[in-house]
Amino acid sequence: MMIRRIAVAVFAALVLLAIPVTAADKKPMADEFTGVFISMNAPGAMGSPVQIWIESYTADDVTATLAKTLEEKGQQALVNALPSTRCGTIRIGTADGYPINVARQRVNADGSRTVFAVSNRPFVGFEPQGGTRIQDYPFGVIELQLDAAGKGEGQIIGAAQLSFDADKKNLNIASYAVQPGKISDVKTRPKPKSN
């Protein structure tokens, strides 16, 4: 078994520096994405379609509270807090959908953006085995890098440990897999035009 540790500065930016989520953003299906799953760690799902529905992006105050919970009480306390914050769903292939419990985005001046999401469940094919407790890797993590046209690519950490470094303002992610899975050919579904 190999465990790869990944320090993700992007999440810190999303938690602490992202454009505030206004009331206008909190509406059903804030975003819908499609893509194709690529991972040697879950060969049974290789080439499967990925669908992501984000009903609303997580508000700043909720995100700050969750980050404080993780920092002060650890990841099990965060797992316990996340079911009440469900804000979307991800589906890989024909598997049942997984909840998205935190969703944040950072929009750049050129219109490109980063979307970051966390599920309180590890994704199928990534569950720890060989004596490793699933409680040690209870999260699924998704990151999408999109251009101004809403196209791009992403990565999936299917079974992750999370910890928060308050001094560096970083979320640290330990991936159970050797490397994250990839989401290729990511596209943003156009929003219906309002009348």
C-alpha cells in the first residue's frame, strides 16, 4: 500500500479568499458538470462518465465553521458535521450518487475558475483495504480547473484524510491511492436562459 500526501493550497484560497457567496448564488443547480473518469487505481470505473450537480456553493461562514471544526476537533468531527451541509451530488458511471457536502469556487479575472468539492464518503473503487481503516480515509475530494468557456479537466482523490494547518492556512490532503484519479473532457452544462 502506498499513501501519497498532497498539500493543497488551492483549498486555502477557496476557503479564505474566494469571492463571497451571495444570496443570489444560492439557487438549485448552480452548476452542472460532465466529464470522463480516468484512474489506474479504480480500473473497473476507467472511462466511466462523471456527472456533478452543485445545487449551491457553500457560504463563507459555513466554510469557516467547518475549517475550524477540522482544525480543533479533527476529521471525525468534520465527518459528523458534513451531512447537514449537503449541497450537491457526484455520480461516477452507474454507481449511486455521492453527496457533495462542501462546494467552493474561485473565479479569476479572465473568467477561468477552480471548483473544489468534498464528500463525506470515499468513492467506489478507492475504499481503503488491507487492514487500513476506512475511518482513516473517509472523504472524497474533487477539483476542477475550468477555462472561461467552462471546459477543462479535474482530479479526484477517492479516499482522503484531511487536516487543516491554521498557520499556513492550508488544507492538507493525504490520498490513500498512489495518485489522484483524473477527470478529462470536463464541460459545464449551460444554464437555462431566464425569460
